[in-house]
Amino acid sequence: MNSQPWVKIYDDEAWDDSIVGNREGLLALKQAIDDALENECVEVADRFKSDFGVVAFTDQDWEQTEPTEVKGIWGVVIPFILFLWAVVLPLFAIYKLAFE
């Protein structure tokens, strides 16, 4: 049996929202979590094979760690400018080339 430590995060039908690993990998993850609680951030690449690279500690609330959406006027202005650049400008260029 392979004793190389490994840990994977699954989100599929077999292991729905699970952290799965062999004994050595889970013990190494436990140690990485303990180290992250002391040092805030720990890279795991040299500790065990995984599909993630860092174990990190933060004092932020759950909501603060989520990506935030652009709010206010920028939520309207930026999409409008992108629309002009991606649609209107090329159509204007085609019109100029075809009819002038």
C-alpha cells in the first residue's frame, strides 16, 4: 500500500462536499491546520499531495471571505462601457468600412 500522504477535496456524487485522504495525509493536514492557527498561512506542497496549496487562518467573518460584487454606479457603468466596446464599436467600424 502506498504510504505517501495525500488529501483531496471532493464535490461529486461519490464524496459529496468531503475532504478525503489516507491516514498519513489527514494527520499531515491536521498538523498543517495547527501550524496555520499559529502562523496564519502554511503551504502544504512539501507536507502532502493535495489539490490545494495553502491552509490559511483568518479572523474575517464567513461573508467577508466571499468575493464581493461591484455595487453602485460602477455596477452599471462598467458593463455599459464593455457593451459599447464589444458591440457598438465593431459595428460602427464595419459600417464605416462598408459605406464610406
